[in-house]
Amino acid sequence: MKCLIAIPARMGATRFPGKPLVDLLGRPMVQWVYEAAVQSGVADRVVIATPDQEIVDAAAAFGGEAVLTRHDHLTGTDRLAEVAEEIPAEVIINVQ
């Protein structure tokens, strides 16, 4: 069975703009989430789903994988649906 963990992340959140890249103990927040998802061992692949190039660049800098999505999604789940169209998987886990 192919399992994908997808982490929706965007810079434009209304409650905490820029949250994915806020520094927590020397690493961006999204890196902590990505690494925990990888270490869980439940997925064949882990990706960050984002409309923001700066998050894609940050993921590349720490060795993570990010998929650039459209800006017009209303929810993180919508963002994951776009990723699901591109990456075949039997199970998709939404980690927010």
C-alpha cells in the first residue's frame, strides 16, 4: 500500500502570518513537522503542500520535499486534494 503524508502550509494565514517559517530552536516550524512525519515511519513519502515559493525553498534547504500548489484553495484539505491528483497513493494523511 502506498501511503502519503501531506503537510499543508502557507505564509498567508490570517491568525499567524508566516507561521510555517517561524524559527523554533533554530529550525523553521515546518521542518519540525516534516521531520516528525518522516520519523513516524508510516508513509512512503512526505511532502509539504504550499502555494509559497519561500516554503518550497526552505524545504529544499533542509532536505525536505515540497509541492507548489495553487493560491486559491480555501482549506488545507483542498490543497491536499490537488496534491493527490499529482501523487498516486492509496492512503493520504493530512498533518496540520
